[in-house]
Amino acid sequence: KNEVEQSPQNLTAQEGEFITINCSYSVGISALHWLQQHPGGGIVSLFMLSSGKKKHGRLIATINIQEKHSSLHITASHPRDSAVYICAVSLDSNYQLIWGAGTKLIIKP
Amino acid sequence: DVKVTQSSRYLVKRTGEKVFLECVQDMDHENMFWYRQDPGLGLRLIYFSYDVKMKEKGDIPEGYSVSREKKERFSLILESASTNQTSMYLCASSVTGTWGSNNSPLHFGNGTRLTVT
């Protein structure tokens, strides 16, 4: 069993739909990261959170430490949101990150 | 904004060649990382460095070495390139977080797609 699991693996939706991507983990963490990778390779850090909720534009990330679960939401989705969304966790006192496999999101116009 | 620059976007090398992948960051970050990304396998850590001249093996260091002579530059070296090292290589940097852990945002370069023939 992977220590960081994302669901779904693939998601196709229509423009305007509310999107939810989930991340569950089984280890103690100091922080959870959400990142976005567009076709062509570049990865951008969207959020880093250790509790509660963060919002940036149409993106919202939440984390429930007790349940070891985080969600990334996209409101009013747009074709330019099409990308792979990756969840990763930082372990306490450790430089390494444990990576999820990613969720490929396609938003159709 | 933090800028992480990888020297090449695309690179084609022959089997047995020595290959240097360069990465430079401009924000005085302590931590630098080299990952490779392959379809179905996600990101895998090759090496990381938390200070000048310091390096630690990641999950898949075999066939690779690194050099960090200056804080801003972290080089990945393939001593003798092989076809199974054909991959997308990603460099990242971050500041040292609380208690030395990596709980600060990662900043990635655009990646180098290496093909070994």
C-alpha cells in the first residue's frame, strides 16, 4: 500500500464544474503539498499546509490531520486548469517528501 | 519570485557519455533536489543537498552523482549514460523548514528531457 494515495487517477469534467481531488496518507507529517504540472513538464507549488484550509483564487486546499486526508477543490473550472495535480507530504525532521502518483485533470470547454 | 533554472530543456546523448545537468536557483535556498519523472512511476528522488558540499542519496542514486560547490548551483552527473536513464529530470529548491524538515514550498525548474541513445 502506498503511503500517499490520490484519487481519482483521472478526471474529466466540463468547464464550470466544481472539482475535488483527494489525497490520503498513512504516515505522520509536518506538512502536505499540492502541486500542479502542466504538459511540457514544469511543476508549480500551489499550496503547503499543515492544518485547516487555504485559498488562492479559485483553488481551495483543506487538510484533516486526524483523518490523514486532504482535498484540493477547483471552483468554476476552466480548460486552462487541465493539468496533473500532485500531492506530497513532508515527514517530521526529514528532508524527503513522499509523493502521490498524481491526478490527471481534463476540463472540456 | 524564485527562479530555478535548468540549463537545457532537451538533451540527446549517446550511451557511455558523461552527462552534466545543471541547476541554478536565485533565492539563497539551502535545499536543492534532483528528481526524475517517468510515466507511471511519478517523481523519484535521486539526490538532495541541504548545504554547500553536503549531499544525501535519495531513493534511486545508482548511476548518478552530484556536486554542490556553491549554494546556488546543484549539478547532476551521469558518469556513463545508459538508455535506462532516458527520462525527465527535475531540479527543485526550498528553504530549510522548522526543525530541519522540508515543510517549506518547493520551487521547480522547467525540467530537462534527456534521451540516451
